[in-house]
Amino acid sequence: MYPQQVQHYLRTFFTENNCQFVNDTDHYLTVQLTIDMDKRIMNRPYYWQYVESVGGVPCPSQLTLITDQTKLKENIKGELVHFGSPRLGQLFQVTHEMGTFIQMFEQVEESDKRPILTPWLVVNYKVSYYSNQTREMLHSLGLNLMNGSIITDFHASLSERNIAPEMPSNAFLLPFVIKPIRGLERLDGVVENFIQNDDHSWAEQAEKRWQRDLRVLEFFYEGVEEKPESYEMEKIALQQQYEARIKIEIINGGLFYLK
């Protein structure tokens, strides 16, 4: 996941949760949290218990998140956020807790007499490769539910559009030709195809390291007829450390009506 992808995700996340941006650049964001978002992500339970018990004036936090440190020219203090960082993982979890499916509409000019909006199924997947090292990727896919065309890196195509949860009063929504559940099956297939065509030398290297460490383990217990429990425990630990695994998760998704 590239810095600009992380930046777009952060911008979308905080916009959808009604948080105001104090600074919004292409490499860092400073956001004024709402009370609800402060309670969810800032880990200040005692502060909020005190404010609510005495009827005090709430003061939710401001948060500065840096997505590309190489572009910083000024002395900005904030959290470095990247794919796999604790803060981004926390926001993914909050997205799950608050609901993973949304419905959004492209806002159109009032001068448009009867704009036609086309339904798109949009799904953001996280693919994780696990062995002794972890590699994670984010795939943002969009499927046109009218003609079946698929766009990868779909979130980038939304950056120039005015998207909101309210349906424009003068818009006409095209009906589905492809049902969303069938569309999801197609997108699942696209992600699986990405994985099949990816470079899996990481798994081969992990297997070699696994066998190397296993030979070392066998060497230490060579000649021992009744191997102790610690031997089996170490074998299991090596398997857990090196065994190659792939996990596909849906981070969030939605139905987008676009012009």
C-alpha cells in the first residue's frame, strides 16, 4: 500500500466520520476529531469519565498523521502511518465495528436536469502473506453493475469526485443488471487471480529456512531415542514461524452511484 493510498484512506475515513481537517496535504493530515472518534481511537477513558461526571466542556483531540516523511519540509510532529502500522490497523478495526458497507452518491450540479447515476460495487481488500515475515497489500476494486467492467485502484478514481451519502434530488438511479452478490463473487475472483499471478518466492524462501532450522533442531536431538516434550514444542514453533499462509480480508465496501 503506497503512501498516497494510505493518505486517501485516511481522508475518506475522517470525512465519513465528520472530522474536520485543520491541515490537508498530500503527505500529512491534521484532523480535529469529534467526541465520538476521540473516544474510539485516543484511549482516554478517564478523561471522558471525568468530563462527563462534572459536566465539563469536552475538548476532543487533534491528530496529525504523516503518510510520507520524505516530503516533509517543515518540522511537523505527528504519527507516521503506513500499511501495517498500529494506527492504520486501529482505523481498519474501527471501520469494521462501525459497519463495513456504505451507500454513496456523486453530487451533481442543480443545473443538470436529470443526471443518470450508474451503480458501482466497490470493495477494498487486504491481502496478507504470512511466514517469518509479513507482507500486506490493499486492493481497491470497483465493478460496474450495469456492464460488468472492473477498475482496479478504484479509490483513485473517486478523488476528483464529489461523493456524499445523500442522494441528489434530481438524479435518476439506474437499476442493477448484475446483482451485488454476483458482483462480489467476480471481485473475489479478481483478487484470487492477483494472488495466483504474484511472485511467491517468499514462500519458497520461508520453506528453505524452515527446513534449515529443522535440521539444526534434529542435530541437537540426534541419538536421543525418546525425545522430550520440548522437542515437539520447538517443531511446532518452527512450523508456526515459517509456514506460508495467505489471508484475504474485506476491509470495507459500498454501493456507489456515479455519473
